[in-house]
Amino acid sequence: MKQKNLMIAVAGIALLAGGMYLGSTMGKKNNSDTEESAAAAMATALKTNATNAGNAPAVGAKASSNDRGSDGAWAKLAEKYGDGRTKLSKKITQDMAGLMKDAMQLADMGAGLAGASSAKELAIKQASDALASRLELNDEQKNKAATIVEQRVGERMDAVNELAAALEADPSGMMETILAGDALKRGEINQQEYDAIADDTLAVMRNVSGFAFSGRGGNDLSDPILAEQLQEILTADQQQKLAGIVQKATEARGKNPQQMPFQDGNLPAMELERLDQTMASAQKLTTGLKAMMEGLKGMRDLSPPQNGQ
């Protein structure tokens, strides 16, 4: 395999890894300002979803010295689910935040191997090129679309970083969701009780899932908010064509739901021990991918250019 093609292939692996952990379905709120207040919305949802489990710290607050977050939240969770399982849910939540950060780093590393300065730059180019090709944009439309895509990609990536920070600063909502999933699988609560506990937190995860990390890079044009923002620069025929692209992507996801944890913003209900093992396996994957890409970067840097490439 030629060196350039090898780098592009590895970049695809990195973006797919990001997709495993960050998901691919965009939020369906019809509001272009969704991510401008993402940190506040996440902190609120992650905090209040813990069945009113005490007053958890706001995003950016320092954890307590015993690393248990809010003592009130911890006490309520421990009373309901047991101290041991509450501790394990905290570990899993911390691992989850770490995997989100790792996925962002992997995406940047993969994009670098493909010749881009960052995953953001690569995703913007891929999405802009896909729009130009599939909608047959003219030069003026291409420039305007690139500006819209750049802002949208930035919003999604910022939202992922903010979610990871929120999980670290105020883990109680996610801990409660994880504990409720464990209780559901062990027959201690029913589906309706689980949904009442988990829906808000899972909605936050789905809403910040970045299309740049779907495993398809910027070629995934199924973001309804992006589609809405593009309307004013498109002709009626192009608007209809884009609506068809979004609809087909939505139908395809419905027929072939992803099973990987976090893909499509999905966090399936699991027993704690199994979820902990899943996190451990994911960490091994990211560690291996990082080592592989660092090695390939070193090989590229030491190899002479081939035909000016």
C-alpha cells in the first residue's frame, strides 16, 4: 500500500474509533443555538437526572478530596443502590469521560496522518465537498456552505468536550443512569422506572453526538440542524434533494440500529460489571490505536517524500 493511502486508511480507523464512543446521530432540536448553551444544559441535565440526588457541583467545580462528588448525591445513590455499586458507577463514568477525550485526540491524530491540521479541518472539508458534489452547488453556494459547515462542526466538537467536562465535574446524573441500567438488567426496576431516570441524561448524550465522529467523517449529511441552516443558500430543488438525503439517513439508522455502546449516542442498559469490562476493552483499543498512529507518524516523518507527496 502506498504511504499516502496507508495514512488515509489509518485516519478512517481513528474516526471510526471516535464514532464508537461519541455516536453519530445529531440532536433533532430545531434550534441553531443548541450548542451555544451546551455546557449549562448538560450540567443541568446530568445533575437533576440523579433523582434529585443532592446538590451536585456546577461544571468546572473541583471534586471533593474523597473524589465522591457531592456528599448528598453520593449518600442518596449509595442508600438506593449500595455503596459498592455506587463506587463502580463513579469509576465507569470517569472512564467514559476519558474515552470521550481519547476519541477527540484519536480523531485529531488520524486527521493529521491524512494531511489535515485537525479532525475539525478534515470534517469541514469532507462535509463541504460532499455537499458541493451531491447538491451540485455553484461557487457562491460552496463558499457559504463551507462557512455554515465550519460553524456547525465547531459546535458539535465543543459540545463533546463540554460533555466530558460535565461528566468529570458532576457525575451524579450519569452514575444514576448507569446504576438504573444495572438495576433494570437485574430485575430490580421495570422499563418505565428506568426510562424516568435515564431519559434526560441519554437525551443529552444523543444531542451532542458529533457527525464528524460517525465513522463516516464529514460525509454524513444527516444532521437536521445543518440542513435547516443551509436552506437559505439552496434552490428549491436542492432543498428537496437535501431533505431526501436526511430522510434516507434517518430511515437507514432505524432499519440498522447500531449496537456499539455510545454509537448513535447510545448507552445500553447493562449490568455494572459488564459495562466496566466494555470500558476496559475500549481503553485498550484507544491505547493501541494511539500507539499505532504514533508509530506511523514516526515512519512518515523518517521516510523521504515520494514523487513530491
